Amino acid sequence: MRSKRVRLFNLKGRMKTETESKTDYPFTADQYMALTPERREVIEAVADYLAGSGVPSGEDLEDEEMTWTFNLLRPCEGAVPPEEVEGDLLAVIRKKFGAVYEVALKMAEAELKRQNYSDFGFCLLVDPCCQDSTHVVVVDHHKAICHLHEVIHPCDLSFDCLAKLADAVLGVRNRLVERIINPIEISLIMEGGVVHEIVDLPDNINVTLIDYDTEDVEKDRLEISPVDGELCVITRW
């Protein structure tokens, strides 16, 4: 369980000049109350990731408290709001991306398990950068598969309201779920044991066919197999 974050700064009276916004707080109680149940679930999960507890309730559900909770994700000129930097800037950037992608990954896992899918093992990798784009990759623990690769500058991963934050998390969740329940299908057209064509091969996928039937094959077509070093005929798509 995450420990609750201790507030190190006061937002009141400062947010308007820092965000150049017409309101004091980019994230408000009214925004939260207007969300659909699904979006509220997302915001609760993000709040737990960032602050170690869910969205405040009752009298604590105030605009200042809401903005403090999600302050790391507010629009700003740099990679992260300056008051959020506590030591290692790259670690803070990694946390910022985790608030969207790690939460989305956990929600995707839950949705896939609800649909009785189990043949997957998501692993999130974030390569943070403060001056350039950050690479976010979701690979599979069990297979040589990349489920997701997105490149985003840290300052572009920001939101001016809770609804947009929730939709961003749901978008990543849906893309991950889609990769599992609707895998890419590639058709091979064969005739006489020979592959003649591969249909609908995505641009980012290469296929190498290794054929050990080398009888009557011209010598200049023979190559060394990258698998076992034997002579073969290699066809690439």
C-alpha cells in the first residue's frame, strides 16, 4: 500500500498566475461530481497512485484539495510543475507517466481477467527524459511481444480537467485490451508447400521464412540458417 503523500506547498492564491488560468484550480470538486461512474473509478485510481489515498470525500472534497492531489498532471511550461520536483527529476517524470500508464495497465489487466483472458503478462517500461520525448513501452513477460509503444514529451502529458485525464487513462486501457482480445492475424498463401504470399502484413513487421528443402536449389540462393547454421533458402517479407 502506498503511503499518503505529505503536502509540501500551498496552492491557494498561486495557481492562477502559474497556469494562466481563469480559475484558481484546474481540478475541482464540481468536475469530479460531474463525471460518469467509470470516469470516477479512473480518477480514484489515479488519486491512489499519486497520493496514496483516493479522492477526498465529504467536507474534504474541495477544489484546493483536488488540485493538490492531481497537481503533477496540471499544464505547466516545463516537464513537471516545479513544486513537484523533490530530488530526482527523472523519477518525478516517471511517476507522472505512471499516473496514466500504470493505472491504465492495471485497469486493462482487471478487464481482461473479467473476460477470462489470462495468456498475457503486461510489463510497463518508461524511459523518462526532461528535455525531449519520453518513451513508454508495454511488453509481455511471457512472449517476445510489444503491446504498446508511445512517444510523448512530458509537458504534453498534462490535463486541464479531470474528464480529460480520465479519458486518457481509459484510452490506454482500451488499446491494451484490444491488443489481447483482437490479435493481429496474418494469412500465408501456400501452394505445393511453398509460401507465395503473405496477406495484410503490417508495415512494422518483418517475416523471415527458412526453408531447409534445398534439393535442386541453385547454389547462389543458398544461405546459412540463423537458427542452426545449416544450409537453407531464406525468403523475407
